[in-house]
Amino acid sequence: MSSAFDYMSFDHVMICVPNYQETIQWYKDKLDATIEREWTVDELPDLKLAYLNIHGFRLEVVGSTQAKTGMPNASDFGASLRITGIGHFCFRVDDVDAALAEMNNRGVPTFVDAADYPNVGRRVGFVKDNNGNIIEFAGTLKGK
């Protein structure tokens, strides 16, 4: 039986930010993002939008000149798991510890240290972007 979803694939994640240019620059500097496309929408003149390509992952950044309340900025990982909405996005890497070290070298502190989670079969660690959005790096267990 055929379904409309037979050939569905993931396209992108969108984040709304109060500082469009700073966020674009952060992703370029910290994760080597490139701009695929930038645009505006005539009916929404306060918005700027961009698709960033981060090693094959597409992130849509939307910035507005109007004030927004924004998402709560989680103080720890447990709190982040209790906030409604997209909690984080994840990049698969060969070496989680090396990815976190590279982020640290680029001025981004570790939010959650790398650790093995045998029950999930992955090693993970986390950082935050310039707006508090949580980014996960996941890879193979260190003992494997």
C-alpha cells in the first residue's frame, strides 16, 4: 500500500532569533556554516530569513526587528528536557570529545560534558549557541 509519506525526508529546522546577523555569523564562525539563501517576505517586512548549510544539515534562521519573548534559556540539561518546543538539534560526529574541544577552541563552552549512554548506544555532549539553543554532538560509545 502506497502512502504520501513513502518518499518523505527531513528538510530543515527553524530557529527564531532576536539578533539575525549575529546568529548568522555565530554559525559561520563556530560550525563552518555557509549561507544557502537569504530572503525577505513582502507581507512581513520586519523579518529576515536564511537557510544555512552546516555540513549537510539545513538550519533556517528567522530574525525580526519586533520584540519577542523568546524561549526560556535552560540552566541545565534536566531543565531543557522539561521545556515545550524543540529542545535541541543534533549533529552526528566521529568523535564527540574532539567536537566539544573544537567548539571550546572556538570560544563556545561545553553545556553538558561528553558521556557514554550505553542504554542508547551513543556518546553525547552539548553546547549552546549565542541565543541559548542547545546543540548536541553524538557519536559512538568511547569504549567501542
